[in-house]
Amino acid sequence: MKIHAEALLFDNDGTLVSSLESVNRCWTRWAQEYGITAEDFARIELHGRPAVEIAADLLPPGIVPQALARIEQLEVEDVPGGVQALPGTLALLGSLPAERWAVVTSATRRLAEARLDEVGIRPKTMIAADDITRGKPDPEPYLLAARELGVDPAHCVVFEDAPAGLQAGRAAGMTTVALATTHQAHELDADLVVKDLSALSVLVTRTGVEISVRD
């Protein structure tokens, strides 16, 4: 299978980098600090959603701004030693022209930059929680990234590990590639499902990028 694209759009956590242990550690501490029960916390979908939506699901509106600042502080402080590049990430990104790809993350820009910098990734274009009004699964983040790159959404490929992100990519009219890094393959609805970015090879052409699955 080969996929042709003009731009590649990557989720960050669970797609480019692994921060799952850090996320669980920080959000567990945060929940304890704000008196959120394990039962309430368990019913919330954590992965792939902006922190503001998670906090709004769990806390009274008046507390949300303070709580958001606190979880961002906890996660940024936990970055050193708490983030690793996933297999294939650095090699794949290193083969792409800077203007052909973007990071589209549900994290704040401050946190996303800290996590990416920890593994030496510095994207030219990034859409973060600060840039949008509606997070994944809404298509807004991916549509904004396509606009920033000057590419028709139909010619973009989204790389995601979370159902919410894949839903956002589909809603944006983009081709979707799922990575089975944080969910099992059968839980992921995408045009292509692979274990991680190491399963893919990319060929840069005059008009874009050709993606194929390694033999």
C-alpha cells in the first residue's frame, strides 16, 4: 500500500513521543490535589484531549483556570527523563522537508515544546491547544494545520494513536494512519494501522511525499 500526500500531520504524545507514564503520574497527582475520586477520574477519556476539556469535565468552572495552570506545571516539570522518542520517529522526521509536516497536539504549546525539545524535535509548524477553540475529535486542529502549511486537507495524512485524533482527521477529510502504541489495533479506525512509525518508509518527491509500509 502506498499513500501519496502533500503534507504529513503528526499528533505528538503516543505518536512521536512516549509520555504515557509521565501523563499518568502527573494527572494522578493532580486529581488527588483537587479531591477527584478514582471513580470520577476513571470515567474520563484522558488521552488525546485538551486538558481544558478534561478539567471542565471534572471540576466547577471557577476552579478550572487554576487547575489548568497546575497540571501544566506538573507535566512540564516532569519532562526531564519522562519523555522518549518512539521507534522510527527521528528517522522519519529527519527525512522530511520542514515545510511538508506539522505537529498537531492537544497539549499546550509550552508543554508540547518541552516534550519535543527533550528528544530533539523542533517542528517549523505546530498547532497546540492554545491555537484552537475546539479540540479533537473536532477537525479544527487539523484543518488549521493544513491552512498553515497551505495544503488542501484532502492532500494531508494524519498520524495518530488515539481514537479522538483519528476521528478529527477523518472529519477534516484527511487520510488517517493509526499507530498501535497506546491502543490495540482493533480499537483504531483508520485507512492504515501500523505498530509505530518504524513500520513506514517515506519517499520525498517533487510534489509531496509517498508513504509505504516496510516489507
